[in-house]
Amino acid sequence: MNPAVLWEPEERCLQPVPPAWVARLVGDACFDEARVEGSTVVEADDFALVLTRVPGVVRLSSLDLQLQALKAYQSIGEALGTAEARHPVRFWNFIPHLHQRMGEGLDRYMVFNAGRFAAFTEWYGSSHEFGRRLPTASGVGHFGEDLLIWCLAAREPGIAVENPLQRPSYCYSARYGPLPPSFVRATAIAAPLDLHASTRALLVGGTASIRDEGSVGIGSLHRQTAVTLQNLALVVKAACAPADHPPAGVNGDVREWLARYRHLRVYHARPDDVADLQRLVAPRFPKVAEIEWVHAPLCRPELLVEIEGVAALEE
């Protein structure tokens, strides 16, 4: 294991990008577009990657931010309209200073979620379609001023996968904002990526210590990491289970399902936690050759760790 370390906090990286496996999938050249304002799309075989940037959102009012988030997602939809690979399967949302208060009990992440929810409702015609058609996503903070949204799209639509021990994000209560986050826990796609013999991959979105809709293990890095690992195992198990027999839990077989992972990125809220996280996380993923460690504020102030990855659904 030779973990990669990205976005160290002292660097205050202002150009957050998706994980390295995405660059290998669509080509490193597309990441040069991260400095371009507006939307840009790069197509590569069976995939397309779109970046939309909204500059200076830290200076926007709540209403203006919500509108700009809506427009950003509309821009992505328009960009994919002419692409061969037009079905969104994975989003990365990088929201600057996402815990900054914006009035009426809302922070910037909640306001962003309202714009995203409105965009997907428009995109799919109704929020009733979310459970079937939403892609998975990550949403974390960064230290710049711009909102950056990356979208990976495929030629064929993915299959949404939920964790049976977590409430779907789009069903969260008003405790987490007037309009909820809009993503599924994972998306199964028919593509080998670089998963060797596997012909199906599971794109797992940002996963944290959440059960039902509540945060678990507040104040404890060890407890939060343990629950996060269980959730990562359970979503893979759910993807492999028959549709009419969803798993109720992992029942002690966490190791089997974590061994399906091939790529991993770990977001950590506190720089001093990296050494402990490396000890707690790395040994649990025997087939992940390299882990990306990223310092970033997470979607809830009490969360300390969030993990995303790619798993092989067929061995």
C-alpha cells in the first residue's frame, strides 16, 4: 500500500478534481479544463466528463446561489444533450466554505441542495423519479471561491443502489434543509473500467457515519470510521442482492464486501486525523492499491470522515 496524499490543507488547493481513476478513464487532458469558466465536456469512448464552474459563489446571496446551482445543472444537461455518452452516473460537487451561514438557519450546502433538487426535478420531470434515475454523488467543501460540479456520464444509464440502513437522501427531513440532497448511495454500471475481469462496476458516492438520516458516533473518529466501513460494505452487498431480497445488514461479513473495492478516496475533516485513518482504513481494503487522502470540510459539521470508491460487482 502506497497511499497518495492530495489537497493537503496548507496548500489550500483551489482546483478540486475527481479521483485519479476518472482521469485514467477519460484522459488527463480534461483536467486542464478545471481552470475554464462555464461548462466544458470531454468525450472518451463510452464516457463523457463535464465540468461546470460558477465563479465567486461565496459572494452570492442565498437566492442567487440557489439559482446559480440550478443553472449549473441545467448547463450540464445541455452539454450532455449532444454527447454520445449522455446518461449521468456520477457527480462530484465541490462547494466553497459549505458551512458558512446564509440566514434563516441555512448554510451554503443547504442552499446548494435546494438548487440541485430543483434542477433534478426539472431534469426528470418529477421528484417521484429520483429513486429510479438519480445518479450517485459526493458533496464536500473546498477552500476557494467557486462552485465546481463534475459529472461523469455513460452511454447506458446506471442502476441506482441504496443502503437499506440509510434513508434515501432525497427523503431527508427538513432538519437538513428545506429541500433535501439529491443523490443515491451508489450507481451500478455495465463497464469494466480497470477492474480486471469484472464487467460491472459500482460507483459508490460519498459515504459517512449515517444511519437512517442521523449522524452516528459524534465526536468519535473510531466509531464514525467503523460505521462508514459498514455502510460501504452494505451498499456493495445490496448491489449484489436480488431486487426482491435486499440485505438487512452485513452480519459480520464486512471483509468480503470491502474486498470488492478497487479504488478509494478518503475525505477527512481534520488534518491531524490522517495517521489514525490510514491505520483504520487501509488494511480493510486488500485490493485497493492506492488510496487518495483529501482534506475537505464535510457536508455536516459533526462528520469527521467520508469515503467514496469503486467496487467490482463480479469477481
